[in-house]
Amino acid sequence: EHSSDKPGTPGTKTFGLTKMVTTDDGLKTTYTPLNPTLSTKWFAESKKQLCYTAHGDKDAYDAMVAEIVRVMSIALTSSQITSRPDAVYLTLTSEDGNGVCDCTACQTAKGQYGSDVGAVIKLCNDVRAGIDTWMDANPNYKRDNLKLLFFAYNDYVTAPTAGTITMRKDVGVVYAVSDYVNYYFDIY
């Protein structure tokens, strides 16, 4: 395989807002915004994870929420979704095994909520509010039973223990911890 700056070529995978390029030897992966106008504040310094606070920049955060809503609205208008009334879940998930953003704003949020998950919940709540606004403006795609989920995964397992963050009723969590899974044991 050959890595390239063009999405879709061997060595390159695209994910919603980002492009992942893995070197030919498989030892290094970099993540970059698909759209060069996207704010670099949306990503951790490592460029391997979202910064759920946009480094504390309110304008960058609001733009990030708007872009996530835009990408999710495209999914909601796709034939795979419109033809399936039972498709009621959207996910906003972390990248596998790449830690958390440790910028000052994320560390402040972690202190405020007692875990890294508080910032994730806030972002999901804000994105879900944006989806509601989009669905109100596009009633043909409105789904009263739509849920936005995030994964309790890796560094995002510990629930908030402080502050006053509450998930909206249409935001949920998937407990996706595999530390104790024995893949050699037949569960059937």
C-alpha cells in the first residue's frame, strides 16, 4: 500500500471530519482535517483525537458543533437512513487508543467534571441540540426517536463525578470496554 494525501487512495482512510494516513511501514498514523478551513483547534495537539472543548475557543467550538451537525445531517438524508425507520442511532466516538486531548481547556473541564467524559457529554448535548434545530428546519427527516451516542471507551470510561453536567434524554452512552473480554471463549 502507498500513503497519499488524497482521501480514498491506499494507505488513506476518511472519517467524517478527518483523514487518516498511515505510513507504508504502518508505524505512524497522522490525522488531518479533510477540509483545510477546519480549525486546528478541533483536534488534540497529537492530531489523533478530537479536542472536545476546541481548546477553549468559543468560536472554534461553535464552528465544530456546526460542522458535526452538518456531517450528521448528510447521514440523516442518505438513502441508507431514510429507508430505515429503525435506524435511530448516530454516534460521535473517539478514535481508537489515542488518548485524550490534554490542552488547558480539556484539563479544566476534567477538573470541573471529575473526568474527561464531562467535555464529551457537553459536546454531545450541544450537537444533539443542533440536530434538533436542523430537523425542525427539515421536517421530512425528523425522527423523534433519534439518539446520539458516544462510547465509554479507553480514557472515556469514567463517568463525571463532579459539577452539574447531565446528558440530554436523547444522548446516550455505549459501554465499549474490552479489557476483560476473552476472545477465545465462545459466548454462544
